[in-house]
Amino acid sequence: MPDSQPPPEIVENWTLLDGSAATLRPIRARDMELERAFVRNLSPQSKFKRFMGELKELSPDQLHAFTHPDHERESVYVVIRSTAAGEEEIAVARYAVEPGGTSCEFAITIADAWQGKGIAGRLMRALIRDARARGLERMEGFVLGANNRMLDFVRKLGFRIEFD
């Protein structure tokens, strides 16, 4: 890897399009219940697009891995809103550094109710900024061919689309 130390963490306070406040921050080990609820509340279609298969619930091992990233090779950010009922995770994005240390694979998921509200673009820009600070030269993601919304999104960000 170009730099053995992870870059400084990105934390941003956002005003969303509906006027509500949200915070972008690194995921924390204590976010296990937020992450569990986030995935549990995704629609079956959103789960399929993210996990490329059917998923009802994260396994304990998946939940642990998602909330305890290896900071030497992963960055994971969540977008959190404060509500009357407590904190709510509305988005998550991550990348994992590929062998060789010059590229990474990303994944991004937005809660169904928050899709199409500009969160994905802001979240991806933070993820790209983090990857560049780490010295990574290339970012790639695997997207289902039928996921036109995501394909359009990454195209607008300047990603090249290759079908496999």
C-alpha cells in the first residue's frame, strides 16, 4: 500500500435537500445495531442490488466485519440522522484496497427513502477524496447490469463502464 497509515477521517455535517441535518462520519464498532437496522430496513430490491443476491439479515460475522473495518485496507463511512427516536443510518459507503495497494473496490448503499436526494454523490465524493489521500490511483465497483440507476450515477461521476 502506498501509505501504511490511513488518511485523516472525514467528518462532515450536511444539510439535506429536505432541510434536515445529517452527519457523514466513519463507521464505529458501536454502530452494529444501526448497521443491522439499516440493512434490515432496505427493500428486497435494494438488498439484491447491494449484495447481488437475496439477503434477509446480516450474519453476525458480516455485521462484525462491516462495523469493524481493517483500517489498513478499508474505509467505511456512514451518513447518520438524528431523529426523535435516536440515530438513524441512511447511507453507507466503503472501499477495500485491492492487492498491490494502488486500487480499491467500492460499494455504496442508500436507504430507500433517501435515494435520489443527492446523498450518494456527496458520499462518493468523500470516499474518492479519502482514497486519493491514501494514494490510491484507481477505484472500481461491481454493479448489476440491470441496476440502471447506479450505472447512470457512476457514469456521471466519470467512471468507465465495462460489462463482464
